[in-house]
Amino acid sequence: TRTKLRMPLHHAMQAVHARLLPRHEGQVASYIPALAAMPPDLFGLAALSSTGKLMEVGDSRHPFTIQSVSKPFAYALALDLLGRRAVRDAVGVQPVGDPFNTIELDPRTRRPFNPMVNAGAIAVAGLLTDALGDRAFPTLQARLSLAAGATLELDSAVHDSEAATGDRNRAIAYLLRAAGVFRADPVRVVDVYFRQCALRVTARDLAVMAGTLAAIGSNPLTGAEVFGVEAVRDTLSVMFTCGFYDGAGDWACRVGLPAKSGVGGGVVAVVNRQLGLGVFSPRLDAEGNPLRGLLACEALSEELGLHAFDAT
Ligand code: GLN
């Protein structure tokens, strides 16, 4: 457990939001054509304490698609449903210095390096499809909604747009089945993954989802038991070491929080046992991470002393 924050969280959030609001570098993702329709300069921040206090600044209620921020939550679900052994047999926990959509398996194991890159997340979708069949996506949607304390709906325009252009992810799914990671039809598996990525959230929803991880799996707003203790521990570990793809080591040093970004503009960060943060800012840096989202997490970590190894 932690000591008190250096200053009231809400003040820090307002100051960081005001300071970063004028930053307009980066571009909205357009490789999924429907994402390009997002107004680029929206900016929302939200935080939920593990005692259930919710704070919001700016465009914290504007909907966008969760994209890769879904990956840690899908991983936690798979750990809960299938157990650590089965999941670890299919996906590693090894950081990899490659972009998110790299078509590559760990040469030692012929498994994806970790569940935060696309290959690992598609492997998780494959495990869920093998186990649940047509119930895979509804189960994901229900569990992520429980974590958010709200019903997360599918954005079908974004889903259809990604399905129409997502050959790279389909290639990954075929590679994974060839390597024996799952048995289900790769086209079906990748569609579960595309649907998971096209769930609509807000920064507020992300803060509640992150707060659920911070509170070791129970939603601080609703009291729902969402994820088991062991699933949360493994999930936070891979978020800490692998959450930022090629920038993961830099992030661990600078910000020192388990976190995950998505190309829809979302970022979650977790202060273990204390706080969940959700940020929405659609302009992405060269690596595909929301630029102000990262800066906001960095500033809050710095100003409030949230770094996992903060000692001041
Ligand atoms: N659905 C997106 C993709 O697979 C998610 C990528 C991301 O958010 N980094 O390309």
C-alpha cells in the first residue's frame, strides 16, 4: 500500500490537462480507415481510486474504440477461464522491441512473445474461440463491460473497416494456427479480435477498467468481482514489461506504471492498489501511441510520485 499523494489528484489532472491541451503533434490513425473520422484534438482524462472516487477532466465522456487497450483485459479473462498453464503454453511473457503488428513468433518457442502485441492478442482470441466457440466475443464483451461498470457496445463501422483492411492480422492468425497455437478457423479468430478492438469506451470507462485492475480485480464503483487475483498479477506484470511495444523499457523507467495504449487514442495506467487512469487523445506518435496520453501519464506519475519505484 501507498502513502498519500503529493497533491490532490484532481488539481494535478486539471493542471496537466490544461498544459497539454495546446499540443497538436501527431496524427490520428488512418490505417483502419474509419478511425480517421475522429476529431483529432479531443482530450479527456479520468481517474478512479480503489476506494471508488472518480475524477474527470475534459472530453472524458467522448466515445472511441478501445483497440489494443483491450489486450490486457482479454488476457486476464483467458487466465481466469483457462488457467495460467494453458495460456502460458500458447503465449509468452517476453518483452520484444518490435512494433505492435510485427509478424513474428519467438523462435525458441514458436509462440508469440507476449499478449500485448497483436500476435499474442490474436493467440488469446484463438484460445478463447477454441474454448467457447461462438460465445468467445460475447464473453469478452460481457467481462470487459463488467470491468468498466458499463455496457460496452460494438462500433460496427470501425469493426467493418478493420475487417475490410486487416490482412496483416489475418496473416498473423494463419501463422498462429500453422504453429499449433489454436485450432479454430483463423478468419473467425481474427474477427473475435477485431470485435474486441472495436468495443466503444470513454476515458471514464478506461479509468474504471484500470481501477478494477488496481483494486486486484474488483470494480471499485460497482463492487463486481471481475478478475481473479492471479490473473491480475500476471496481467499487470506483462503491462509493466510489454505494454509499450518498442518503447516498453523507456516507459518503465520514465513513468514506472503498468499501462497499455491503443490506436483509437486510449491509454490506461494502473497504480497498484491505489488508482486507475484513463486517457483519451487521438493523435498518435510515430510508434502508434497516443502522444498526449503518454505525456499525461508521465506528468501525473512525476508530479504525484506514482512511479512504482518512487522513493522521494
Ligand atoms: N485493432 C488494431 C490492430 O490490430 C489495434 C492496434 C493497436 O491499438 N495498437 O491493428
